[in-house]
Amino acid sequence: NAEIDQAGAGLSASWVLYDFGARDAALDNALQSLAASRHTQDATLQKVFLSAVQAYYNLFANRAAVDSALEAERRAQESLKAAVARYEAGTGTPADRLQAQTAYSQAVLNRVQAEGTVKSAEGTLANTMGNDANRVPAIAAPAMNMPDTKFEQGLDELIAAARQRRPYLAAADAQVRAALANVDAARAAGMPTLSLSTSMNYADSDIGNPARSQALGVTLNIPAFSGFGTTYRVQAAQAQAASQAAQRDSLSQQVALDVWQAYYALNTGTQAVRSSADLVTSAAESERVALGRYRAGVGNIIDVLTAQSSLASARLQYIQAAYNWQVARTTLAQTMGQLDLSAVDALRRP
């Protein structure tokens, strides 16, 4: 038997000319899903920034508390020396000396506890920065100025701006648009499609001349009845879109609440810093007068210890208020969707 050699090649292509928007809806769904992912990433970064800023200010608040505790310890030691001197001179009582000794021991204990809290805060900051707790980086102290009132503007404007900039809300809105595009895609899936197709074929063998063929055609594909499958898919997509819209609206309300709470926390913090600064001034003067009177022999140790305790408390309140204000300012920026690297850097400048 003779062998026959044959060879052939073919090429075909097809283009969808019209599909009632199915392709565009699928593309829109993908693009909106990508936008939602990017906004979610931005929101996550802002949460990381806020955690780092909180840990940063908490560390320096605790370091300032140690300085305050050291000052309270020094003043308590002065009171003890004064009580001992009066006792040795015969003008003081053993009770005065014992009370002063107790106050000094308490001041030392407060300082030791404050130093331990600093170590914990250092570990927390290192952990927030992605380091081991025992690898605390050298970080410059923040510039501590008196609070300004630049943030004091209409709440309506702040809330409106937050709804425009908040990444989580932008992500939710993109998810709604993606869900609506999915509705269009589900609806278009049950519609006809019009396609253009072309093909080219070549065949050759030992027993005849080469054969070539070309074809160009238009195909209309009309889906047959599928048991209302398309209807159910459309309804499911619509329900998903409605759910996404409800979540977005709920988040929009939460954004307004976040801004409201952050705004008034900052407002309260501003007043707290100013009031606590005045409190430190008056407490320091009261302590100076009480200790001077005691040294002069006309006052009693109770007044001195009370004044020193009030001064130490006032200093701690001022420190906490000052750093709380810094955190509150950052929190407001985060609720506004404005917390980024440039904003964090600006917080540290005078």
C-alpha cells in the first residue's frame, strides 16, 4: 500500500460585537473591587499610623511622668530634711518626722513605678514599629506647644469632608458600585450576543492540489429557557447590592459619629491643657509658701505634705492632658481620613 502524506493548518478568530453590556459590567466590577481593595489598604495604614502615634506619645508622657516623680521625690526629701532639722532643734515633733519620712518613701515608690511603666511603653512602641520589645529605637521627643484652635470649625464641614476622604467609606462605596455592576453582568448574561467570526484553512496532500478556504460570518446566540436561572441570579445580585448599600450607609453614619466624638475629645483636651497648666502654677506657689512657713516654724507638716501632693498631682494631670491632646489631634485627623506620613511628620513640628 502506498503512503499518502497530508498537511493542514487552520486559523479562526471570533469577536463579540454586542453583548448588552456584559463585558463592560464585568470590567466595571473588577475595577471597583480593585478600588475597594486600595481604599481598604489606605484605611489599614491609617490605623497603623494612629497606633504608632498613640504609642509614641504614650512613651513620652510616661517619661515626663518619671521626671515629675523625680521632682516630687526631691521636694519630699526637702520636706523630710526640714522635719528632721526642726525635730533636732526641738521645735518639731516625732510625728512630723515620721509623716515626712512616709511621704518621701511614697514618692520614691511612685518614681520606681513610673520608671517601670516607661519600660512597658518602650516595649509597646518597639512592637508597634515591628521590632522586638527589647529593641527600642532612639526617637526624638515631640514639640510640646500650647494647643491651638485651628481645628475649631463647623462640625458640618468636618463631617462632610470626612465622608469625602475616609478610606473605609470610599471602599464601601466602591463595593456598592461593584455590586451594581455585578447586577448588570447577571442581567446581561441572559441576553443574546452578536459575534463576528472568521476562519482560514489550508490543506495539502500528495494526491491533489493544495486547498484553501476562508470564511467570514456573523453569529447570533440566543439563550434558551434555563428555568428562570438568570432571573434568580439577577435577584441575588440585587440583594447583594442592597446589602452593600446598607453597610455603606451605616458606615457613613459611623463616620459622622467618629468625627463628632473626636472633635469634642479634642475640644475638651484643649481646655484640659489650659486648666491643668493654671493648676500647676497655683499648686507650685501653694507648695512654696507652705514649705517656707514650715521652715520658718509657723506652719505644720500636714500643710506641706498636702501642698506637695497637690503639686505632684497637678503636674501629672498637666502631662497627661498635654499628651492626650496630641493623641486627640491625631485621632481627629484619622477620623477625617487625613492621617498619612506627611500628617504624622507635621504633628512633630513646632
